[in-house]
Amino acid sequence: MLFGCFTVILNIFTPIKNEIDGIAAFSTQPFMMPAIIILAIIIGEGFAWLHDNLKRERHPKIAFTVGIICLLPAAFALGKNFIPNNESKNYLAHDFNLLALESLPPNAYLISIGKDNMTFPLYYLRKVENIRPDIHLEIHYSTAEVNEEMLKDRVAKNNGNPVFIDLLPANYGSMKLTPYNFVYKYGDDVSLPPETIIHPVIRGIRSNTSYPDTRLKNLYYIKTGILEKDRTLRQKAFDQVINGRGDNSHYINIIGDYAYLMHDYEIAKKAYEKSNNGYGLQKTNDAINNPNHMEDENSQTGMS
């Protein structure tokens, strides 16, 4: 009954049509785990029944041989799948959000728009590891909710002190956001402590990762590139996204938009060419050919 509930019935209520994309697989994969566990118990019970019956019939050698044969598929699966699925050293979400918390001055106001793989680690770090309980945390699941009027309102509520945001929201080109350590600052305050995070490092990055880890990895390299003062290091960080595996066009466009906004047209052109963004490529070429062009500040894709 449980196996049926977590397979047939679950797939009726969460159908995946056409190809299984990264988002669909990530969203539904955890719900299939009970079915896998139940199936493993059924298989184990079946093997135990077979082994016990052979011993009862006084065939110990056959029972031993059957036991070895039954273990071979499990040993093969373990040898093939353990290394690519071993997440014991994966600290991507932990370190990414830890850097954000460590970036903030005392009693800071942090707005988070990172969704699940950013929001839940933030809750964990604060509530379980008791890291930076002084921070006022505000969560937004939709980047459209974050605009300059809202940021101005939060600054007013924060007694005129600047507020911080963990990712660049949509249309960030029209906002006066500036990098501050591993976050972004809105508002003016000369009394802020100097930046301490120069080259942010997180553990667990590898070439082949799951959908949410790939998303975090791209955002990490984007933020690192934005924070880097050295153009060579900035280009190296951005190249990790531009030359990455899979469809990274959304994140590559973020790089293109940011580089365009910073008048780094060489990086912008490279990014737009890789993402096949014709509009972005055209406006970059126009900017190169006409240095006195007007900025299009509302074309930003945002780090959603």
C-alpha cells in the first residue's frame, strides 16, 4: 500500500510531461525516496526468506552461494554510484549563506531573495548553529517584490541605516546597490566597518552537481566576479559560468547585464554571444560603436 502511494498515486498528482528538466527532477526527487526505501525493504525481506528456506531444507552451501549472488547487484550499485552521489563534503549551501551572514555588520537588516536553497540554510545557521542571531532577516520568495521603494521603506524602518540584500533583484540596474563583502548594500552610511571578505571561498564545488547546487555554484561565481577588484580574477570567475555545463543562459545573461552596466563591454559581448542574446549583443555593439549612448537600466534579468 505504501509503495503504491509513493509511486502510482504520487505520479498521478505530480505528473512530469515531456522531458524531465532540472527543476522538475529536483522538485519531485525527494518525494520518491520513501518508495525507494520501501522497495529496498521488500527486496531485503525477499532475499532473507529465500536464504532461510534454503537453510531449512539443509542446503547451506546453496544458501551461502545464493546470498553472495544476491549481494553482487548491491555491491555493483554501491561501487558505481557512491562516489558521484557522495555529498559528505558538499558545503555549498552552508558556506554560501555563512559568507552572507559573516559579511554583515552588527544588528544588520538582511533581505533574502534566494528561495529554498538559500532560505533554509539561513534559518539553519541562525536557529541551529546560532550564528548571527542579531541580524534582522526578511525573506522574499519573489524578486518582483523587491524594488527601490521597498528598499527605501526598509532603510526608514532601520533608523536610516543601510539595509543589505543577498542577491541582486530584478531591474537592479535602476537601484543604487553596491557590493559589500558577500552581499549588496542599499543606503549611505560612512560608519560601516571596512570590508573583510576579499576572496570568498566555499567548499564542495565540483563539475557535476545537482540542479540546486549548480544554481548556487553559478551564483557564487557571479558574486565572486562582481566583488573582485582585479579584472583578470573577475573574468576568471565569470568564465566558470560562461563555460559551464548545461544551459546556463540565465546566469550568463546576468553576467552580460552586469558587465554592460559596468561598461565592461568585452565581457558583456562574450556573455551575450554565449547565451545567444541578440538584444544584449546589439546594445553592447552599439555601446562600443557609440560611447555616448544612453544606458538601458531596465534590461537587467536579476539574480532570481
